[in-house]
Amino acid sequence: MNPNKKLTHPGVRMNLMQMIARQATGLLAMALIATVTPGLAASPDAVGTPIEDGSVEREIAINSTTRFVNVQHNERVRFINTQNGQRMDWQFDTLRVSSVIAFQPVAKNLLGQQQLTVYISPDSRQCGH
């Protein structure tokens, strides 16, 4: 096969054009999603949302020895720091039904420099358990 020979077969040219069009469409879709949903990964929905009305399902007391807590997806929790008196109401309406999150970046007033890992399990009310 001659490496200098041009590919002029109509089928090869059409497949190449289709491939370029698909790639361009994919890139355009990704750009559109990025502009419509900026900062999705950093949004509160990735870790849940604050509760403003005080309607919680349970309270979790934490102190300097608390390293992790277990909650269920969509659970509404009041965290109470027994050492500094801080409280925080939070709903774990996260993007993923089951996940593990570092809670300190969200709850600095509650935790100070303390690290707290939250393990989110599927909501047993929705699983039928």
C-alpha cells in the first residue's frame, strides 16, 4: 500500500465526517451542561442541605472524640456539639443515595477543626425494610 495515496473512497470520507460531527456534538453538549450547572460538584446537594424550619427526625450529640456518624439518605438530623454548644440542622438529601462525605468543610461552626465522616446509607423507608 502506498502511504502517499490519498483516501478518496466515498465511504471512508463519509464515516470520517460522521465521526467529526459526533465528536463536535458531544463537545457542544458537555459545554452546554457545564454552563447550565456550574459548580455542580461543589453544590450543597453533594453533601445535603441545611434545614431552616427546625423539623428534624433525630438528634446526634458529637464531641471531640466523635470521628464518624451514620445517617440515612434524606434523613433530617440536628447535630449538637456537647463541648461548644453549637447546633446545626441538616438534611442528607444528597445526589447519591449511598455515600461517604467529609462533613467538616460544611460544618465549620459546629466542628471547628475536628474531622467528621458521615456515612450515608439508603433510606430504609424507601427500600421497604
